[in-house]
Amino acid sequence: MNDQEQLMDNLLNVDLEIIDVVRELHQGHWDSQSLKEQVGDLLKIRDEMVQKLMSLKGDNHSCDCGHDHAHE
């Protein structure tokens, strides 16, 4: 598995963890400061992973699907 594939795999795992924590918040723990902080931390980690993945891809925003995925 190359670096991009590893990062994408890690990104998926972080996304799944974010979903689990948000589900727990949704199930009635809206006032849980620790869960809110956990979501914030996970989102920060996710953003860093996305930036690293984009830097590995360089300026090429194409995933060969025919769409431009550039973020403006």
C-alpha cells in the first residue's frame, strides 16, 4: 500500500470514528463537553490528513473520474 492509499484508509477510519462520536452525541449526550472536544480533535486530525493527501497529489485535482475536485 502506497502513502496515498494508507492516508485514504486512515481518513476513512477517522471518518467512521467521527460518525460514531456524533451518533453518541445524537443519542442524548448533547451536553457532553468531552464528546464535543473529541469531535473537534478528530476533525482537526481529518483536516490535516486531507491536506497531506492533497500535497501528495500535488496540483492535480483529478481523480480520473472526469470531475474537478479543486477546493476554492
